[in-house]
Amino acid sequence: MIEAANKLGYVPNALAQRFALRKSGNLGVILPMLPKVNLFSTYYFSEVLSGIGMTAKQRGYDLLLLFREPHEPRDYASLFRTQKIDGCIILGAQDIPSERAALQELRDGEYPFCLVNQRFEGEAFCTVDADQRMGSYHAGKHLVKQGYRRIGFLNGPAEYSNSLDRLKGYQQALKEAGLPYNPEHVLVGNYSRKSGYGLAEAVAKLVESGEVDAVIAANDRMAIGLMQGLKELGIRIGEHLALVGCDDSDVSRMTEPPLTSIRVPFYEVGCEAASRLLDAMTENEPPAPFEIKLPVKLIERASSQVSLATRD
């Protein structure tokens, strides 16, 4: 029969084979639908998706991108029940009750899934992230070493575990340096450039009153928005205020002055998440819970160097 099939040039239908095996051949990636944001143009999402896609391709899987509206019910398990996907990686998850319930349903149903850049306290889920706490810790230590003693922090929403991790790293750096932690020096944006720009006036007041001489921003987009807003208010980064971002995105090298930033291996995070999940799927067993944190690195540039003549 095989010989006859070869003579006839028969090619097996991959879709039919997968249907017979009750497999879709798809690795699902669940993404947040963010108003007025082109996800594929953002450094974080493009790098993580590139890592996931490359790893899936090498392992013979296709990617199925699934966009989630902010207020849409999180019924992830239905994607498995309808055989749309064989496993899923979830980006942009938030620590809210509906998200926890959906993830618990996946775990209880023994569906293979992995979270990227999000942990849930008290839950044993599979997660891959960078070491966000150490990133902001290194940023704080760097600023202290440079002579700064009044360091502010521009964070993201508390629904994201990396916001909490970065805040803890910042607090740890202050504590080790014997510096007080002042909650009024912690401002919150939403990880967008616009939110950083919108907080420029509040930061400017802290700078002008002498309360803050340096700021750590939880991502480059907010840092760059803040930099632009402060420039319009007459406050120059690298002269009146030191600034450190997080991500080490391509644009961080192009700002004026170039932005000191924490290099986060987003591509490798995507590769690791896909590889771990696909290994478990190959074994046809639900993955044992794991929590992977990849190392980060501080890249020093001119934005965290303030002239001695302007420093108190």
C-alpha cells in the first residue's frame, strides 16, 4: 500500500491526521487587546512573540494568536474543548478574580498552559519571567553608587506581578543604602509612553522641590514619555535628573541623552516558555508547575550621569 501511495504521489493530509489524533497542531498565544496600541510594534510583545514563534516552528507547531478584549470573559478552557489549540501561552494576564478562575479551570482540567511575565501568589502555575526584582534592585544600586540619595520610582499597575517585583527591588536597594522609602515618591502609570508623559508634571514638582534627584521607570516606554514631558517643562535628563528605564529596547539607544536601562531577555523568555510547554505536550502529560526567572543586566548610558555641578 505504501509503495502504491508513493507511485501515485500521495501526500498525507496533515489536517486530517491531526483531526484523527484529536490534535490541532496549534500552539495558542493569548494576547490582550489594548486600545490604540499596536502590540506588534511594542518591543516587549514583538520580542516575546518572536521567541515563541521560532521555537514553535522548530518543533512543528503553528501559532494561533488569540486576542482578548479587556472586559471579555476569560474562557480559556473552551479553546481546548473545541480543539482549537493543543497548548497555550498567556501574555498580559492580570491578577484579578476572573483571570484566576480561568487559570484554575485550566489547571484543574489538566490543560497545558504557561504564563509569561505574570505570577499569582498562592497558585502553582507554570510561569516564565525575567528577574524583575533584581533589575530594579541593580538600577537602585547603580544610582546610589553614582551618588544619588533621593530616588523616585515610576511603576506600572499592581495587577501585574512584575510591577510588585520591581517595586520590591527598588525598596531593597533603598534599604541596603540606608535611604528612607517614601510612598509619595512612587508614581503609577500603565506602561505606556503616554502615561509617562502625563506624569512629567508630578515628577517636575518633586525635582524642583529637591525631593527627587533620580527616577527609575518600570519600562522604557514610560521612561521615554517622562523624558519628553520633562524636556518640555525645562528639566533635562542627565543634567537636572538621572533616569533609568527597563527593557533596553532599541529606542533606548536613540534618546537624547541615551537611556540607561535594564536589559530584559524577552526573546529568550518567549523561547523558554514555548520550549517548556512543548516538552510537556510531547509527553502527553500536564506540566508540573515551574517558575523560571531569567537574569537581567543593567546597561549604563548617559541618562543616569548627572553633572557634579548640578548635584547637591
